[in-house]
Amino acid sequence: MQLDQPLSEKEFDELDSFLLSERSPEDAMTMDMLHGYLTAIAIGPETIMPAEWLKKVWGKEETDVPQFKHEKEEQRIIELIMRFMNEVLVTFEVAPKEFEPLFVEHEHLGQTLIDAEAWCWGFWEGMELRPGSWDPIWDSEVADLMRPVYLLGADEIEEEELPLVEDPVKAHKLAQELEANLPNIYKFWLPRRKAAVETVKRDEPKVGRNDDCPCGSGKKYKKCHGADSAE
């Protein structure tokens, strides 16, 4: 895979078409939702491996799987998604202030407005992969950075907050606010971000160097398999 290459317009349309096709599950993400989802994973508190987050692209249930024509097509679609993700990662690493969320444009009373709702749904899905680990930013002095994400992406908001998202002009302003906030959300998590760590549980008690080697050779551990470990 050439993961360092951003998607061309043709490749973007190719992935978009597959996500919207009948061969994708009904609950598969759209491109704007996918972009929000990948952004949350890219800038959030923990590194999450593709083996985990890729499954959620197609839906929340284990039965939500795409119907690929053949293995080559599967490899192609996965490659496009990974490159889409890599583009997000590289932009934040190199020039976070130049990151542009994939918001939808629509016309309202002669104005061209942006709609960030689906993007924020995706971002929220990304946060739900590690919900508790996002608590530090919600509890911090910069919690207001997350307000547009909450208003546009949460399943439920307060009744008095509904006018902020139901009015297209106010929702447009929230989208602009969110775009301006994203570099600072990235900045908040950058020094706190945890690497993906696999925890290994030791089922057997640790063998002492002067104990008999558990392999049954009759030798001391330090003279048998312990010597191999030392080397």
C-alpha cells in the first residue's frame, strides 16, 4: 500500500461510491461521517489500531460487513480508507491549522452554509471507542473546545440547546467554531496521548534463576533456558 499518498478526486469518488452502494451495510459511514470518525481517532487520547476501528466503519453490529466481489476489491477499499486516515494524521502532524473537516455545504435562503452534523456523528463514534479516556478534556479549562462536537454529534442534548442546532445559520456558526477548535483539541491531547499497548498477563509464577528449569531437564534455570534469555 502507498499509504503516504492522499486520495485523488477519482479515488475519493471511488470510496464514496462503495460506501453508498448496496454492497455496503445499511449503517455504513458516509464520507463526511468517516472523516469525523478518523479525525477523533487520529487526535484523541489513545492510539487505536486499525484492526479495531475498521470494523466500526461498516456499522455497530458484528453482522455489519460489506459484500466485496473478491479479495482484490477488499484490499483496494481498505487501502483507500487507510490512506484517507493517513491524510488526516499527516495534516495534524505537519500543519494542524490547515486541517479542513469534510463538512457538507447546502443552500439556505440564498446563502451557502455548512452542515457539520454527520461529521460530528462520526467524531462522536470515534470517541465512543474510548469514552472514558476523553474525560480529561471535558473536565479541563478548555472543555468549551468540545461544545460544538457535543451539540452537533451527541445523541441527546438539552431541550434549550435544540435551537442552536435546528437553526441552519446557528449550526453553520457551530461548524466554523468546531473547525477553529480542532487544532487546539489536537494540541491538548498531543502530550497526553497514549500509545497502543498490549497487556500481557503472566499465568505462571516467575521462575527464579536458581530454580529447576520448568522444561524438565533437571538443570538450574540459569544454566538452561535462563541462559538463552540472558544471551
